[in-house]
Amino acid sequence: MQKIQFLILGALLILSGFCSCSNNFEDYSGNPQERLAFSTDTLAFDTVLTTVNSPVKAFLVYNPNKKALLISSIRLAEGANSNFKINVDGFAGSDFKDIEIRGNDSLYVLVDVKPAETGQATPAPITDYIVFTTHQSVEQRVVLQAYGQDVYKHRGLVLDKDTVLSNLKPFLIYDSLVVSEGVTAEIREGTVFYMGNNAQIIVYGTLKISGTVDKPVTFRGSRTDNMLIYPYDLIPGQWGGIRFDSLSYDNEFENVHIRNGKYGMYFNASDPSKEKIKMKNTVLTNASGVLLQAINCNITAENCEFSNAKDYLLALGGGRYKFTHCTVANYYPRVTSEAGWGIGDSQTVYLTDEVDGSDGESATHYPVLGFDVSNSIIAGDMPASEINIDLKEEPSEPFNFLHCVFTHKKPDKNYISYTGCIAEVKADSLFKKVDYENEKHEFWPVYDFRLLEKSPARSVANLEISKQIPLDIKGVNRLEDESSDAGAYEFVKGKG
């Protein structure tokens, strides 16, 4: 998509070259009241990682007058020392002389920024000006603004001893961060990981993440700009995902946000008698493949949101799983692949005891030892969003759904027990926002899986189960009244 942006900008430059090329004008305006106009007075960039080039932005310089204007100088106020770079009329530099614009014509100026390291933990403001000087030394300015964020930059980072990663600055991972076998890596509150294209976290040892409600640990793509009108931070497939090896156990995630990967989390075949991971207050969202895939694992999730993936949200083969007060919601946008998302079936849960082998190998049988879902929501807006349970052998223990809400029919299996569940509710009746039009009425997805006031998930949860998890994913007390709501989010009146 960046190539498309540069092609568009290149075409604009060619057009601007035709518009602003010299025709040996002799009759330039000498009226100091006849000035330039600009498509913006301030060109602002989002936070840019230091020592990394930003994407290119552009603005138009207009001559709204009848006569041609001669711009004697276009320059960066900071000159060659500026963090910004400009391109005028197809030429890069920091100072340009004698640029002509016909009457009622225009030219493009392209700008990018490469912030130097600031030595600060928080983003530091960067400001410069493009100064336009016309006849009689009349000066006009366009403000350039950005924020430079220092980061720890790593390529092929391997943690081969027990490590507590610093949370003073974000991490920029170009390709991989590996936790070696037998090693425990700890990540503290507020740490942000900017993941490069196809970059992965690979865990052979143990990963313990302890964010807070106010300062979660975040894994996201490294792009901080827009793809045309779409913010990259909303587009899936920006990086790889987090992969756990067969020998990795006792992982803990609390208050973690993981978004916009090709997948979310993948767990290799393991020993289900050992706890693979316990997740609490975790948001795993917006994947261009399967959101969470696990083979023969023991996984516990409390107060978690699993949302929006092109393929399954939860693809589970054998093992033991327990989900309590979770929101499992697939409203993946059905838009064209050019917009970044692609066409998906918006599937929710797939549970099987037969896992196909790689490279054409025969399927392996992994018995499902337990599947318990309590006070949770499983929802989606496509026919394929129903729960798909496909077992070759009947499990030794029944599966339990306790006080849950479904948008589709309940799976009809004799080994499944339902208590206090509601099924076939309308897909658009549960959550605050599940359509694709944002608050600016532009077409990109902004979701809010908090409950509507009249949501059918209100007051559905079992209170005794809620007492074991009294605070929701946002820290809201579930026990302030005599009932609690299904899902990760407790409804709070008046909070929009």
C-alpha cells in the first residue's frame, strides 16, 4: 500500500510540474497584497519512531491571483539541521530559489520527517516551518509538527536468561523476539511493542506479562500513519503474532492488548495436564487469519475480549479450556482486500478432536478433556459465526455453558449441558458499536464491545461466578447491584 501512496504522490508531482514549470514569466505581480494560499497552515504527523523515516505527507501551495507569482525562496527554517525533509516541484532539498506559479495555479510540496533520538522516555515535540518568500520580502509560513518517540530497536532479539524487560521506552521489533527454553521473561505495565512487518514473538520458555487497567501492555504494528484514509492501527495483518512452543508452560497475561497481526496467538501441541497460559483482562483483536489457535492445550481466560478475525476467533484442537466472563465477538468488516481487511466468514469458535497434520500427514487425535464457558458472550454477524463443535469421539466429561448469550443456535450435542443460556439474539442488539462507520462518518471500522443499555446480555450472568471475578476488564465493579452482565464488560449507565 505504501507503493500505491508513492505512485499517487509521484503522479501529483508530475501534474504539479506541468502546472508550475517556468514559462519565462516577466510580468510577475508586485502587489504585496497578492499572496500565496495553502491547503493547510499546519502539517501534523502522528507520533514517529525516532531514526525511522515517516511516510510522506503533502500540501498544496496556491496562487489565487490573476498574475503569476515568483517565490524567491522556499526553505526550512532549520535548514539542513531540520528533522524534516521537503520536496518542491519534484526536487528534494531544504532551500529552493525562484519557483514560479502561474495565476490561479498551484504546486505540491511533499514532506517527511526522521526524528533524531531525543533521550526522553515520552514523545518529544518536533517543530519547524517552511518559509515562503515572495515579492518585496513578504514571508508566509506553514508549520510542521511531529512527535518523536525513542524506542529500543531490536533485530533477532533472543532472551537466553531470565529477564525483566524495561518499560521506560517502547520496543521496535523488526523481525523477532525469542524467549529461549527454560527462560522466564517478564514484561511490566505500560510497555508497548511496535512490531515490524511479519515480526513475531516466539516463546519457548515462559512469558509473564503484568499490565494494569490504566497501563496495559500493548503489541501492535509499527506503522503510526494512515493507509489512504485508513489508520494503519485499525488494519489487520500488520505483523506476525505471538507463538508458543510445545515446551512453553505457565505463561501469564494480565491487562494485555494484542492487535492487528496476521494471527493473534498460536499454541503448539502440548501436555494438557500442564497450564499453558492464563489470561486475564486481555484484548486480542483484529487478525487477518485465526485469532487464537491451540492444539491440545490447557488454557484459562477471564475477563477477555476475543474479537474480529478473518478466520476463526478460537480454533481449538483437543485439550482443556475454561472461559469465564469473556466476550467472543466476530464482526470482522466485509470490505475489499484493497482496504486491508479482505473477505472473511466471521467465524467464532471451532472445537475438534482431530487436527490435520502438516505436509499432508494424517490427522492426529487429541481428546477434548474439558470445555467450560461461563457468563460469556459468543456472537457474530455472519451465518458462519455459529459455534462449530466437531468431535470424532464423545468426550469423557460433558461440556458446560453456564449463563451465556449466543447470536446463533446452541450446538445440539448430547454431551453439552446448558444452564441459564440465551440463544439466537440479534447480532446488532448486544454491543455499543459493531458497524463500520466511525464517528466522522467515514468507512473504517471502530468497534465498542461494551453493552447497550437494553442488551440481552444484561443481568444474565450467574452472580456466584461473578463474585469470583468481581471487576470487569475495565475495572468496573460487577457487584454494585444484585445482578451482573454476561461478557467481559459490565454495563455502566451514562458511560458512553
